[in-house]
Amino acid sequence: RASHFEFKERVLNTVGDYRKLVVKPGDLTWEFVEYDDHTLDLIETDRHRMEGVTLSREQSGSMTACILGFNLPSSCYATMCVREATRMSTAKEALQRNDPKYKRPRRKTTTTC
């Protein structure tokens, strides 16, 4: 008895395309910005442009941010580009270790007498 997922003929035709293994981002720009308030926007967004809001940046601060700009072709991921540029590991444990909000679960200890 054949299942609905089994085919009598093993030849399947699927459409699709190949992705490039390595892509170099275009128009790469970067800028280092110092700031003190982590709740303020550091870059102008589309909403700022629509509302006519201009951002004023501080000239100095206790924290430093790197603002990246680049273009990628379709089917490329900006997050992977940033991870490659910063040499961050994509392993779950490394990401949790770098997140200050992540707390390791405490081990339950049992004692026997």
C-alpha cells in the first residue's frame, strides 16, 4: 500500500536558484559615534524623514557605536554580514554569553542522607 508521500517515479522537478557562497557587500561605509543615552536614536529613520525630525548627535559620550551602511544583493542576509565583520560566533551559547540579560539557569542540587 503506497503512502500519499511516495511517488512511483523518483524524478522530481523543483524550481529554484543557487545562492552565491561568498558575496562582497557594496558601498560599505562606517562611522563611529559616541553617546551617553542608549534610548536615543543614533540614525535617521524613514519615520524621522516623514515627520521632518532632524537628529542632533552628541560630540562625546561614555559609549561608542559603529554605524554600518552597505548594499547586498537579494537573498543575502545583513545579519550574517555584520556577524562576519565583527567576528561574532553564531552559536547559541556564544550569543547567550554576550547577552547581559541572559541568566544561566541554576542547577538544582539534591542532598541525600
